[in-house]
Amino acid sequence: MKKTIFAAGLAGLSLIALATPSLAVTHPRRAEVNARLANQDRRIHQERKEGDITAAQAKDLHQEDRGIRADERFDASQDNGHITKAEQHSLNQQENGVSQQIGH
């Protein structure tokens, strides 16, 4: 009897974990936004390493990217771990703004 209750509880926890929005990061729209953020992070580090931007500029760019990531997570939290096409478009527009600042 205890084994059955334990197994049922474990199965229930597994279902809750699967429904957790943080696990939905593999949603294609979220994955695309997050891949762009990761690429921008790499570009910021590269530009800083090459001396094309100052430490202060890199810090500001990273701060802007953190804000975009926070927006993405908030949007996803409102829709069961997904973002809409409109939200993706808005996030991409924000990323475009940061991207244009890198290396200028």
C-alpha cells in the first residue's frame, strides 16, 4: 500500500514538473529568442575582448539583454511557457536595437 501511494505521488510530481513553464524553454519561439540573446552575449564579449567597446558599454549592453530575457520569461509565464508571435516580434525588435549597438 505504501509503495502504491509513493508511486502515485512520484507520478504526480513528474506531471507537475512537465507542466512547469521553465521546461517549455524548448518552445520554438522561445528557443529562437534565447539563441539570439546567447549570440549577442558572445558578440558583446568578443567586441569587448577586441577593444571595440568599453567595459561600461559592455555592461550596459548586457543589462539591456537581461531586460529582454526578463521580458521573455514574463511573457512565457503568462501563457503556459509559450510566447506568441507578437511577443516574439517585440522581443526581436528589442534584440535588433541591442545588436545595432554592438561594435559601433
